[in-house]
Amino acid sequence: MVEQAGFRVVVLRYMNSVGFFGWWLNAHVAKKTEQSETQIAVFDTLVVPVLAQVERWIEPPVGQSLFAVLQK
């Protein structure tokens, strides 16, 4: 789709690998459709700062989000 729109992919990588596993556990093990306010607060306060630093240096093989840099 990106190339059909006239763009070239410069960087494409997964982000938020831990969020992916948290989502999977919630959805498939706990059978929840939403995260609690407590889960979100803990994740944002304790996990995100550390994860952002780690994913800067180690590219995760899976993730909850994709990061793309495109060039026209």
C-alpha cells in the first residue's frame, strides 16, 4: 500500500513488544476486552520508560505497534 501511494519504506520496525504480550495475556488468558486503569497506569509509569530505552538499541521481533519512516 505504501509503495502504491508513491512512498518508499526507509525504516519499518515493531515497537512495544511487552505491550503485545500484555494484550495477548489479557485477551486470551484472562479473557478481558479492556485493560484496567491500574494496568494502564503501571504500564505507563514503570514499563514504558524502560522499554523505550531498550527498544532503542534492540529491535523487537514482534510488537503491538509498527514504526515507519517513509520517503516520498
